[in-house]
Amino acid sequence: MMDFHAHLDLFKDPADTIERLDKAGFYVLSVTTTPSAFLGTRRLAKGCRRIRTGLGLHPQVALERQSELGLFDRLLDETNYVGEIGLDGSNGFRDSLSTQQKVFRHILRSCTSKGGKVLSVHSRGASSLTLDMLAEHAESSHAILHWFSGRDRDLERAITDGHWFSVGRPMTTSRKQRERLSMIPRNRILLESDAPFAKFEGKFIHPLDTVEMISFLSKLWSTSEDETVGQLMDNVAHIGRYARRVNTVR
Ligand code: MN
């Protein structure tokens, strides 16, 4: 199975978490929040074939870490995966939106100059602006919208624009949310935990818990659990092929 958005470097015991994921055969996108965390985070998963490390600059720290954009560019050839990046327009972060946009634009343009990357994108409280910027600056990249919570018309637009979605259990609680998840094409869905800080029903979510999404999606899609897993693994393979294509373009 998979976890396409986890912060492995922020776990209390990353080595133990990574060993368990590796043993379980999980495909993982291990995202980082700053460029200076990239090399150390990648080192944590050394030798784990299915764990990819993303080079990120989280919008919530864009103001303090914009000075690391030079480092971001220097590291960009090291990986075909970029994240966590994006915009955050929620309370407490709205004030830094103009800096966040500068940082996000720089990152998207750098990715385009390399022929495109697989992106894990945060868009809380800023979904339409995030979609605008992806449309303008990310034409050759492959965006996966992480924990997308935009309004219905933003969701419709994100689907029309061809974006993918990484989804987790906190997105399954209300009927409205389930309806929204059923709008997303099955061949564009990946699973995520956003661990170690994301919670579900009062408890911290572990990356291995993403398997609980299989029965949920099987009900939503009226598929058997085998079919659901097959679809999800096809989707992972698609991302892998895209990432390798980028490799050959470079
Ligand atoms: Mn995250």
C-alpha cells in the first residue's frame, strides 16, 4: 500500500517508522518542510526502494525560509518529487500570502525549467489561488493536491485541470465529504496520512493506517477490496512512470 504525504523526519522515532513501512512494502512520498531538511530526511530512508523524498518549502514557513530558495534550486536535480509546497490562506498564515506566492511561483518555475516534477501541494484556505498558480506556472509538472478542502467549484476545476489528489481518513467523515470524494476520478487518487501531526477521531494517524481507506473506497466505488487495491497500485505506478519520464527529459 502507500502513503503519498507523510513527514517522516518529524516522527519521534523516524528509523522505527521507516523500518515498519519498508517491511510492509509501502510506497511513500516523504515530504519535507524546508530545503535544509531534504538531505537528512532522504538519508533516513536510504536503501528503501519504495520511499521517495520530496524537496519542500512549506507555505506556513515561507516567510522565515524564503532565504532557502537558492538551496532549493541547488538541490532540485537530486529528486523528481517536490513537496510540501503550496499556499495557506487560513488564520495565522493569511498575512504572509504575498511572500508565500513569491516562494511558490519561484518553486513552480524552477520545476518547469527542469522539465516538470511530481508535486505534493498544500492549498488550505487558498484553493482557487493555488489552482491559478498551478495553471500559470506548472504546466509540465504533475500536481497531487494534498488534503484538498476547497469549495465544490474549486474541486470541479481541479479535476478539469487534470490534477491528482492524495486523500486520508479525516476527509471521509461527513456525507458531504464522501460525495466530494466520489467526484474524483478513480485513476487520480492516492492515499495519505499527513502523519505525524494529523489526527482522526482524536488519535494521531500512522502511515500504516492508510490501509483503512481501502474498505472506505471500496464502498464508495462499489468495488471489491482487491479491485480497489489494484486501482490504487495502478495509480502509484503511473506516478512512478511520470517521475522516470522526467528523469529521461533532464
Ligand atoms: Mn503536510
